Amino acid sequence: MDAVRLSAWVHGTVQGVGFRWWTRSRALELGLTGYARNARDGRVHVIAEGSRAAGEKLLGLLRSGDSPGRVTLVVESWEPARGDMSGFEER
């Protein structure tokens, strides 16, 4: 099973509401590595590496409406994992 890298730009009211902490918790539960970082324009950028199935689950959770704040759009892209991260950080 090849590892993948998910890059997800999360739009909406997602800063200052515990969204990065929530994302980190879900990612660790799924065995993913990476980070969630605030962008200057109000979005959150999520990078997650691991199995495609785990990445798809995280993407579904980001879009579920069950996260803190209010997500209006998630734009994702996929590429092969780089393997350059350990753990999952809030940045």
C-alpha cells in the first residue's frame, strides 16, 4: 500500500475555534502525519500523509460539518507521500 500526501485548504470560519486542534486529534486517530496551519487569509491548510483510506476519512471528517467552526469549502489535492514528517502538528 503506497502512502499518499493530502493537501486540503479549508475555507470558512475555521480560525480561533479549535479547528486545528480538532484536525490534529482526528489525524492522529487515523495514524496520519502532518500538520494543520492557519493561513493569513482565514483558511486552514492541512497536510496529511498516510494511507489513501485514512486520508479519505480525514477529508470526509473535514467536510462533515462536525468540526469546530463552520466549513464552507474544502479544496484537496493528492500526491505521493514525501515521508518527511513525523507526528501531527498545529502550526
